[in-house]
Amino acid sequence: MRQDPIPPAVADRLSTAARRLRAARRDALERVAVEETEWEYAGRTWSWPAGEARTYFHELAPGEREVLDELTAELEGLRETGATEGANASGAMSTADVVGFGTGRVAVGIPGSIGGDPLVAKLARYGPSAEMGDGRPQNRRERRIWSAVESHPFLPVLDGDVDGDWIVMPRAEVPPEESVREEALDRVRRALAPHRDRFHFDELKPENVGAYRGRYWIVDYGRPAGEPLFVDPPGESEPSEAEATGTPAGDGVDASENRQDRS
């Protein structure tokens, strides 16, 4: 039987922080008065709303850092009082810290572990659309893909909010060490081969690949359908559980272990 790795107290704080995070970024965008810009790429017209092309497109917007500081302090308080014991905490629990941030999401290390592995939560940031920074569709897409495939090289999704406010994954080491970076990317490309009928990457970036349990995994596969980097084949919308193949690559971990990672 599946056991949710995230205690209710932690889940509630993640949901609240994600909503506050989006409000902070939305308010910051509205305060910046610049003209909308447009450009052509991959046969489509793209545009940034006012302010979106500024430094906090990738970096944190004013107000977001304060939200994250409060979240990490609250999570640390829960860890110290033992309120995170609902997680399967075999092994030392990790501390709460901000791991990194991207266009649509912020990754936060959270207290607790699954099978001894530390955890990271991806909180959805605000964006005007799925293609322009909204992290909720990214989170929902990663849950759908993991439910359909349930195997390497997609990093497992352990839990999440139904609206996409957050998901939780094992904490991988990202990016791979410089000395093994090319080998890591090649291994992931080979592991993707059994899934090429439904998913493909036009390229792999080191910041989207991480080491976990002796293998290299795609840690970010939630890009919206239609994005050139990661798309569904023409005529197919979203992966279906009935179509799952579950075929892993041979790097020393079998499919049964991958499925156990979810529970």
C-alpha cells in the first residue's frame, strides 16, 4: 500500500508557500512598467508580458525570497519538534533549504527522507501561461509522466498537490560532476530510447540531469506539450497509464526498485 511521504503539516506549509510565492511574483511583475516584447522561434510567436524578461525571469522576484525564508524556517521548526515523523525517515532527515530555482518552479529541500534518501519539493511560481513560467502545469505533467512510465530515467515523483502547487521528489545531485558529465548525458539518452515513441528531448542540459542511487536521471521533465525541448509526438496529447512500458535502462537498478521508490 502506498504511504504518503509528506506529513500533513509539511504539505500544508508547502501549499501555502506556493500560493504566496505566486502572489509575490505576480505583484512584482505588475509593478514593472516595460513594453511587451515579441519574437519568432520554432515557427511560433513568443512574447513576454511587462517585466517578465527582466532579471527575475530566472532569478527570484522581489518578495519571493521572503516567502522562501519563512518556509524554510517553518520547516526547520517542524523538524526540530518532530512534526515531520510522518515521513518514512529511515536515515537522517535533511534540513530545509532552497536548492535552486528556474522559470516556473523553486526547488526546496524539505525535512524527511524516503528509504534514507533526502527529499526536495518543487514549488510552482507564477507565470502568465504554461509556456511563460507557470509552474503548476509543469508539476502536473511530471506526475502524469511518472505515473505512466514509473521507471528510469525519469526521477520519481513521490507525492504532490492535486492542483500542481508542489510535488516532491528524491533529492538528486545536480548537475553531474564535470569529469563524468558527457557520460551522464549519454547514459540518459540511451535510457530514453525505450520511450522515444511518446517522449523525446531535442537536447539534454546538465542542469536537468542528476545522480541518484548510482544512476543518472532526468530531474526536470515537466515542460508543457508543444515546447520544442520536450514534446509529445504529433497527435498525442498526454501519456496514458494504460500505455506505460516501464522499460528501464541497464545501469544496475531494476524496474521493481523504481516502483518501490514511489511508496
